[in-house]
Amino acid sequence: MGATVHVIPLNDLVEHDTDSEEPSCVCGPNTVPIEVGGLVVWAYVHASLDGRELAEEVP
């Protein structure tokens, strides 16, 4: 059995859908499996709609 988590940007232009099993969010979230102590956690990673990822600098 697995769990599901949503990673959403704060203060985005729209409210992201985090209520459904298979999100139908307008941002088209990526699904990423994460194993934690033998448990697979499905992380739905939502993209911001204000483009803030484009301004981020990765060290």
C-alpha cells in the first residue's frame, strides 16, 4: 500500500487541485515515486503558473 503527497507552490496565481487521487490540476503535475522505509510515497509535484521556476538559481 502506498501514500500520496502533493508538493505545491505557495502563493501561486491559481489554487492547485490536491483533493483527488489522480489530480486534474491545470498545471499538469509530475508524479514522482519516493521510497521511505519500504513504503512507496507518490509525490505529485505541481508547477507554479507564475513562472517562478525560471528565476530560480541552482547552486
